[in-house]
Amino acid sequence: MEWLLFVPLAALALGTAAFVILLRNPIYCALALVGTFFALSGLYLLLQAEFVAVVQVIIYAGAIMVLFLFVIMLLDVGHEPPPWLRRDRPRLLLGLGLVALLVLELAVAIGSWIAPGIRGPYTSDYVNAVGNTQLIGRLLFTEFLIPFEITSIILLIAIVGAMVLARRQ
Amino acid sequence: MRGAGCGVRGAMTGTVPLSAYLILSAALFAIGVIGVVIRRNALIIFMAIELMLNAVNLTFVAFSKFLGSMDGQIIVFFVMAVAAAEVALGLAIIIALYRNKESVNVDDINLLKG
């Protein structure tokens, strides 16, 4: 009964995502986003992607959200007026119109359902036999070795860049 | 919906079809875009961007499962690494902006506006 797990997790993801963009206090938004990350992690487990599910909790819910919370507390961010009280309403409506267009486009793309692609060798049974994490590790250090190494350079540049930007002059 | 995405309603008793994941992912992405459009707080715009990245990650993992390929999960790994770098830099920029402007409202940040 996958649906029994999918429906609550999907509802949790959508509900907390809505809270992220609707709540006024940034701290509550951040906590709602943690909820979205956990719901998505559950969905990854449902999709038999155990490694991604655990990494999702460690990196997103752990590292990234802690960074967000620290910055929110550091900056003493005030409340913003709700969007329906803003003066630039025409621009807001234009933006929402474009969002509606995007949603329409996504609906058409999902609804038309063209070629589902070529099936790869990693069937559910094979992944279960070898192990999801082992397979990802093996691929990362063989087929995807160069992107993997480049990622480390990106992270190094990000660390140095963040230090330079956030430093007091 | 045809093919592997065979009707959501008809499959209510069996496994969850790919289309259900794609619809959920599209909805999450749309919520993220709406957040970027309606909010003026740079931090919350950032959170909405994270939401969009996560929606795309869900698509990758779903396709990875339904197509029997590991590539999607590897890409998600890279997306997470880049997202971590992006958040570190973005928050550093927001802190630098706050030092100069005493505000994180994107309407106040208009130095480049002619």
C-alpha cells in the first residue's frame, strides 16, 4: 500500500511548502521548510533511494536550514506587509499571471506524456541486492569521478567566497 | 495520462505511478515560484528557491526509480552540493547587503536601477 504512505507525505510536503511562502515570521517559514524536507525525505525512501533520503535530512534539514536560522537570528529581520497590501499590485499580478502560465505549461508537459525514455539496468531487485548506497558510491568514483572532483572545487570556492563576502571591512 | 503514468485513479490500490510524483513535484515547484513572486524578504525568496530545487530533485529520483537508472540519484547528489554552495554564498551576500542597507527587503535594494 504505497498510497497509504504517499498521500500523507505528499500532503505534508505541499502543506508545509505553502506555509513557507505564506507565514509572516521568517523563523516559522524556516521551520516549515524543514517539514517539507522531511516529507521529501520520506518520499525518497518510498522511491527506494535510501542514500538520497538520508543525505536530504543531513544536508538540507541539518546543514542548510541551520545556516538559514543563524542568519535569520543574526539579522533581526522585521515583518513584511502582506502581499495583498502592497502598492505595486500591477507588477504582482503580472508575476502571478506568469506563474499561472508556467503551471499550465507543466500540466501540459505532464499530461501529454511523451516517450518515457530508455530503461536502464538498475531494476528494483538489482538495487536491493547490491545496495543503493554501494551503487551510488561505485558510480561516483568511476563514471562520475570528474564531476565529483569538480564539486569539491565548487565547495572550496564557496567557502572562501562566503568568508570574503561576510567579513567585516 | 498514458504509458507508465497510467491513470492516477485507476491505480489507487497498487503502486504509486510516476505521474503522481511528477504532479506533486510540479505543484511544489509552482509553490516555490509563487513564493519568489509574492515575497519581498530576500531570505524567504531564498527558501522558495530551495523549494524549487527540491521539487526538481524529487523529479530526478522518481525518474531514476521508474526508468531503472542510477543517474538521477547521482545528479541529486550534485544538486545538493551545489545548493549548499549557493546557500553559503547567497546568505553571505544577504549579510553584506544588510550591513550596507539595514534591510533584507528586495525593494530597498535598487542600486543598479538607473
